[in-house]
Amino acid sequence: MVELRSLAQPNSRFAGDDGSPDPLTRAAIARAQDHTGYIRALVALCTSRLLLPIVASGDDGGDEPDPDRHAEMAAVTLEDDSGHYLLAFTGYDSLRAWQADARPVPCLLDELCATVAAAGAEQLLIDVVGPVPFVIAGDALEKFADGFRLVEFEGEDFAWVKYADDAGDAADAGDWGPAPTAH
């Protein structure tokens, strides 16, 4: 497998990452057949490295080198009848299956969720071509974008948590909203 270091030059928190998917996260997503399974998949995603695909966009004119041609690297969004999605992947294998020339940028879930609106999307779509597509939207997307994580306790109890970086964050972390409940 291609090392991410040669593709996107990740920071040190992803040193040694070869792009392999987290098997526990993929299994949790595959089991997301009901509300409790969906919430458990969200819990698993909170601790996983995900890949944001970056592709060249801009002036595609001509095949010859042109000093006046400009291209930019951009995150990828997808639009269908149900809205706009920012794409992400659990592993380099699923990213490559979608588009082999996309460059993977390793990210955490909260970083991706915080990027959704800036990319002009309303939802995060993970593994669009499989193995199992997974969508995060609405309240969960907003909580993750605000830096919250979802944790599970014994007995199918779930809670939103936010780790305070400084005293200011601790004061802001008080309004957590309702925790998701298993049905």
C-alpha cells in the first residue's frame, strides 16, 4: 500500500499511517442497520483517522504545458436529490476505488465535520463507493464540528463529551444538548 507520507505529507499525529482502514470502524459501519448501530458507528468514527480526497480543479484546457493555465487542489463534494455531501474515506483502498488519482489528506472526524459547511455541503458522506456508504448530517454533524465526541457506556448509554483545551473551552462545553438514545 502507498504510504500517505509520500502523498499528502501529514503531520506527526499520522506518522507511520499506511492508509489502511480501521477494521473496527469498518465493522461498526457495516453493522449500522438500526439506530443503535448507527450511533455505535459514530462512536467508532470518533477515534478513527479518515481520508479527505483532494483533486485538481480549474483550467483543464489543452494537453500541452501552458504557463497561463492555473489549477487548484480542492476537497470533493457530491450533489444528488437529497443534498450536497463532502466526501471522506475510511481507507486508501476505498478512496482509490472511487478515484485513483485523488490525494488523501488524513483528518479526524471533527475536522471533517467542521469542513462540511465551508465546502458548500450539508452532510459528510463516508466511503461513497463502499464497502458501506455512511452519512453524517444534522445534529451529529454540528456536534462533531463543535469538537464533541460521542462515547458509549455500558447498557447502551451514549453521551457527548468535549475535552477542554483551556479554561475558555471548559466554560463553553456546558451546553451539550441531549445525548442520543438507543431505540
